[in-house]
Amino acid sequence: MRMRFHLLLGGLLTGGLAEGMAWAEAPDFQKDILPIFEEKCIRCHGAKRKGGKLDMRTMEALHLGGDTGPALKPGNAKKSLLIELIHYKEMPPKKEGPFVTAAELDLMREWINAMPEKK
């Protein structure tokens, strides 16, 4: 009887934790993503300099993109140029830094995937 109780309690706790994670909020541009961009991207893609005509300071500018089109595809990180260039270490340029960490890249993917797709 005691074993069943522990199994039931463990299942409830595990299920509750999993459910709680599903309710976690998506990353926020201002709070979570912009600080990464400010540290690692905006020196070349900001107010003073817009490499590739890309400004990374606002959501509107990211949707507009630069010379090669929009930087991101809402709802689909795999098809977002921003993620591709960072993943393949083309950005930031190899001789520059600081570089985007794996955790930061995962956070960016989560942020983009959580965006509603534009039709």
C-alpha cells in the first residue's frame, strides 16, 4: 500500500512539473533576447553601423531584415537566417567576439519558435 502511495505521489509530482514547464512563458525580446544582441550583435547591427543593412535593436527591424531579407521567420527558428548564421558561426565574425553561447542560441530558437507564424 505504501509503495502505491509513493508511486502515485511521484507520478503526480512528475506530471505537475511537466505541466508547469508547459506553462512557462516564452522568452521575451526586451528582457531575454535584446541583452544578448546588445552584447554580441548591435555594435555591427545597430544605430551607428548597420552591417548588411540589418538593425537588430527592434522587432520591427528584425522582421524587415537587411540585404538578404528578414532576419527571422516567426514560428520557425530552423528557417530563420539569424539562427542559421549564428549556428554555423558566421556571426559574429570569427575574429570578433564575444560569441553567442549554445544556451543563448537555444533561447533565441525558443523565442522565434514561440512567435505566431505570419501568413
